[in-house]
Amino acid sequence: MVLRTVCPRDCYDTCLMDVVLEEGKITHVKGTAVHPFTSGFLCPKGYSYPAYQHAGERLRYPMRRTGKKGSGQFERITWDEALQIITQKINEISSEFSPQSILVYDYAGHLGFISRWFPHRVFNKMNASFVDYTLCDAAGALALNMHFGTTCGVSPLKLETAKLIIVWGTNLYSTSLHTYNKILKAKSKGAIVVVIDPIKTRMAEEADIFYQIKPGTDAFLAYGIIRLLIDNNLVDEDFIKEYTTGYEELRAVAGTVELGQIESITGIKIEKLNDFAGLLASLKPAIFVLGYGLQRRSLGGNTIRAISMLPVITGNISADAGIIYSNAPMLVNLEKFTRKNLRKIEERILSMVELGKTLTNTRLNPPVKMLFVYNSNPCATLPNQKLVRRGFEREDLFTVVHDIVLTETAKYADILLPAKTFFEFDDIVFSYFLPSIVKQNKIIDADAECVSNAELARMLAKALGFTEKDLYDDDATLLGEIYSYLPDEAKNSIDSEGYVILEMNPAIVGFPTRSGKIEISSSIAWKYGAPKVPLPLYEKTDELWLITSLRRDTIHTQFTKGADERNFAYLHPDDAEQIGVSNGDMILLESVNGKLELPLEIWDAVPRGCVLTYFSKDVNVLTTDEMADLAGGAAYNSTQVRVRKSQ
């Protein structure tokens, strides 16, 4: 039997999948051929799903902690016992402290709309606190909204017809295999591919032109190109006049950039940038694919703002050209769907990035006394990991974790609850790269006593004695509510094909700014304490920048089972010689937050002044929990480290 569903992971591709079911087991999966982005193939993570679904280490029953927090020692209990303990704690904490002392920590481990957002109804009724979802793309999202009124841009399906493709700060071979494939097809048709990245990645190896930039200097590089475009009369004056406002302010700032400083600051020769400026002005349509790592820096928002001006002043914002960053369609009224009207106390939002500081803050009023974690693994994925885990170790902090396996966070749970996989329930996924809505269909019955996030929310509501009907809506009713926001043709497509692709490109549907145009000089920047136009700023360090790239076979801490978890640190040969270390040596990476010992590999793909290590469950012991310049975003990539040989 072949059934169709979608991969709901936090991934650009959101692949439509055909699932082969034999005798009640998933035997293999494949990409749906008719889907224009999935195109009949999956990434290695997708192909591992049968093993993932039937893995022996899955959590199957509710459990109660018996050992020290973090030890992973639990005993099996019944659902009735688990719910009784949880509800008793909720009532005690709400009465003694405040309902705001209950903090819900959820994120994008599963992007099903129901799975992620329906539980908020119960937590809103509870008057709990929430986190602000700023780890991933927050700084860059606000940056684009300041100028375009949206994060949405050109569809990735347009890549195959582009004449020029600029991949800036992302290794698509690891993070979006289908985008990588589209770019290679475009290249085979004659498109010029330019990659700008600190690391000579697999994507960089495939490029026609590779600029190996010094980390943290991207905005200055963008302004250097802007200056060259202006000085050489290569801007699209007609486009600027008709579709933008505020160009003269950008032009004035660009005039302050010293072209003679570009090479020393960015590492890229001015002659090469002259060539790039010529390509950008002459080859249309051009598409910029911007990675999220660019804006996970202390000046990350400014960086995205500066780069986004390049397609604007060259007239590369159209139905076929522009920026690909986040094309997330949000058609549902989230405030209404999550029933904010059930709250009796003002909502408190706490920083994701600073969770460690929050949990160890003895002056916080009201204090966090209970954590409810789902769809996330903060003890591995948050920066300043040592401080985060110190917070989780508090004996006066009651923690509930709902997950599929025993994650690093689950080991700290007081009550651990077993979750369903996405193969075990219906949902709907809003894809954030290809602007689309995709149906998640139940393929197989749930394992043992596992429940979905939505089912758990309904169980909690009942255990707490809540009577509001909206807290008990079943999945079919919730799907109907989501469908009510969609046009009929979209609903019909989802029902017949399993998905619908939407048009979100503001060059087609209109720019939702105050002026209705691209605001080169932002009319809303003042709200966020930012200048009207971006600035030619850059970061520098006397130590080494830490770069934590993503692996091809994992998504942060997901899919790590069976993967080679032995990590390495990579240094440029010149840095290794200066430090006095050789291949195979154990080296110590030290930041202000922690230390990490790793074996060394010397690799000239890494630029001087950097140390590269792939993301692992331990790397965030080093990373900074300082915030980016916009939206309270994470600044992982502004982590500075010292490196020495281990003693």
C-alpha cells in the first residue's frame, strides 16, 4: 500500500512523500514525483524515516524521574498518574506564585500547524508564559519587513530560469538538497552561480565564482558593491524611480564607503567586486538565496538589510527575480486560532536566546517554577548551554517534556511523556521556503501509549477541569478551521493533490509597506531603534570566529541516531602552524562560556581566523547568548574562541 504525506521537519524543502506500508510497517519512502520541488527524491534524512519510525529507543509510556536531574533515570507510570502529578503542580504553582510562573517552551521540531499551535489554547486558558521564537531567522525577518513589508520574495521554482544566482551564506548541499538541485539545473542551462561564504563548501565548489569572505563583514561587502554600482552608473534608475522610496539616503551612506578598505576588511579584492557588479547589472533575472546564518550575528539584521538593497537598486525584484529567505504563508489568524481571548492575565513573553539567564535569575518576578517542553530540545540547541543546563538542574523547577526519544532535555524531565511521530496523526504544514500548504496524513497507528501534542492538550484540559468547548476540538474540526481561511481552489488542491502552492511574491501581489513600494529608507525602522537605511558595519575579533555548520544527515539534534557523532575542529593550515598544532592533535576550544575538546583536522577550505566544527549536541557549550541587533535574534555566529593544544 502506498500512502502520501509530508516531511514536517524544520527544513526548507518540506518534501511530499510516498510511503510504502506493508503488514502495518513502513518499509520505505520516496519523494513524490509530481511535486515540482520534491521532484521524486528525498535527502538522506528522509530516506532514514522507516528506521526512525520503528526505532527501539522510542519513548512509549509516561515516566517519572527517579534519579538526579539529567541522569535519564525514570520509572514507568500510568497516564492517569502523570496527569494527576502535572495538574497538581500547575494548580500549586499558579496558587503560590502565578500562572505566569509556568513557562511553555516549544518551537519548530514539528511544523504541523495543529501540533504546534493548538496546545496554546490550553496554555492560554492556563495564563502561562511563552517564549519568543527568536533562535532561527528573527533578525533577518524583521530586516526584510522593514523594507519590503514582508519576508516573502521570489519562488524557488524560479531558480531554473534565472540567469544569475547568488548563494550568500548557506551550504545548500547540506541544508536544502532540492534547492541545490534546482541551482545545478539552472547552471546546466547557462546560469552563472556565485557563492559568498566563509567556508569553501560543496555549494562553493559547484559555483562559477566563489568569494571567500571574512565572517561578519557581509554588510560592508554589500555596501562596497552598492558603491561600485552607483559610481559606474549600473543601477536601474527606472526601477528605483517607479518602485522604491528613499534611494538618495542609501546613496549618501554608500558614498562614505572607502573602496580601498574592502580587501583588508572582507578579504575580497576590489577587482573581483567590479566583475560581480557588472554581472549583477547585466544578467537578469537574478536571484539571491540568503542563508539564516548571516543574521545569527550581533549585526545580523543590518547585514540582511544591506544585502537586500543589491537586487533592489539593480531592478532584480520581479516575478522571476529577487530574494529567497522565508516565504512562509501565514493565512490563519494565529491569535484567534490559539484563543488568546481565554487569557485573564496579560501574556508574558520571555527570550528563547536568554533562557539560561531566565532560569538562573533569582530576581525574576514571578519566577519560572514550571517548564513544559514540546517540539524542541533546548538543552542541546540553545546557546550558552552550561547556563541553560544549570537552570534545568534546579530542584525547585518542575519540568514536563513531551517527546519521541530521550533527548538531552528529556533527561532533565520530572515527568516524561511519549509523543507520536508525524506518521501517526493528521496535520497540515505551512512550508516556509516554497510558499505552500501541505497535508500531513496519518499513515500508521500510534506506537504503545504515545499521543500527539493536540491529544495531550485535550487530556490536560480535561484533567484541569476546563469546560471551554474550543479546548476539545478534534483534529478534523481544527483542519476545518484552518481550511476556512483558504480560498476554495487552495482547499481543492490540498484535497486532490495533497498540497497547494501559493503566490506570495510581493512583486506580484504588492508590497505591504506604508508607501506600497520598496522602502529603501524604512518608515518603521524607528520603532526598532534602527537607522532608516542599513549601514556599512562589520565585526572583527582578535581571537578566532567559531563557525558551527550543519551536517547533511541531521537537523540540529534530529536524525543523530546512527550518524557519525565524532566531531572535529577544522583550522586553516596557517592558523594551525601559528598555534603550534598538527593533524590529529586534541585541541581545546575556549570561549567566555565554556570549553570543548575536539580532534583537529587541518583544512584549507576554512579561512584564516576561523575554527569550524559541525553542529553537535555539545557545541553550544561555547556559543554566546548575546542577541542580534534586531528582534532579539540569536547571535551564535558571533562567538569568539581561543584554541590551544590540549595538555
